[in-house]
Amino acid sequence: MVVLNRIYTRTGDDGTTALGSGERRRKSDVRIAAYGTVDECNAAIGMARLHAAAESPKLDAMLGRIQNDLFDLGADLATPPAEGEAEGSRLRMVQAQVDRLEREIDELNADLSPLRSFVLPGGTPAAAHLHLARTVCRRAERLMVDLKVGHGEAVSAAAVGYANRLSDFLFVASRHCNHLKDGDVLWVPGKNR
């Protein structure tokens, strides 16, 4: 259980922050950037939900579950695995969360026509916000991969898989919202030459 009685602590005034393990890292550290970007994605999804709730209650419920998952993902990233850590001793992303996203992508995609061009970010307000959330999610995924591959730190396959699948979900969700109205805004190569 998390209890926050006091919001400011002044401990980060030196440019560091604490991981879930208690270890302090620079606020510019790739791990901090990764879970900070996950938080940014969550906020963008919150903005999308302001519009999606009225357009598609089913999608809004999915997005609510995703927002909770993103806190799980942030907790996973904020607490690097300790040497000899027992399975289940910390909150970690699991494959079942990735699998649920895949099922929901398939459910939303079932009514959509195949794409014949790239989609421009836009359309309905919900779709535009979902496209923004998708790009933030992709940035979080790139940071997670950099943390794992470029910096040699532990990031679980389920965590990276979730971020990858979530960006796919957000793309399909944006198409779902546009499908309920006037359809996607498609890229026309060379249109304005």
C-alpha cells in the first residue's frame, strides 16, 4: 500500500531520485527517463479518455485497465531486479498483460477495413489524443530498449513486449474512434508538391 502524506521531500533537489530499491540515480538516468515516459504516456491516455468515454465506453474501459497496467510497468522499471530476487517478490509485468492487449487489439480491429495508406494523426479528438499517446509510448519503448541493450540493465521481456503491444493498441484504438465518425485521415504521398 502506498501512503503519501507529504508530497515534497527535498531529497531530489540535488538532481537525484530514489528507485524502488532505495538506490539513488540522476534524474537524467535512462531508467528514470523510461519510467517517466511511461508516466507521460499514461497522462496522454488520460486526455484521450476525456473524449473516448462518450464515443466508445468499451474502449474507455480498456484504456482504464491500461492506465493501471502502466503503473505496474512504472513500478517494474523503477525497481531493478536484485541479485537472487525470488520470483513474485516484486511487482513485475507478466505475459498475461501483453496477451490481453493482443486480444483487445484483435477485438477493436475486427470492424476496421484494411489500410491502403499510412494514417495521419488526427480525426476525432479521441483519435488525435490516442495518436499522441502512441508516440509517447514508442519513446518509452525506445528508452527501455536502450536501457536493456545500450546500458546492459535488466528489463523484462514482458515489460518491453507490453510497451510494443501498447503502441499497436493505441494505433488501432485511434482507428476505432475514427471509424465511429468520419474515418481515418490518410496520407496521400506527394499531394502538396
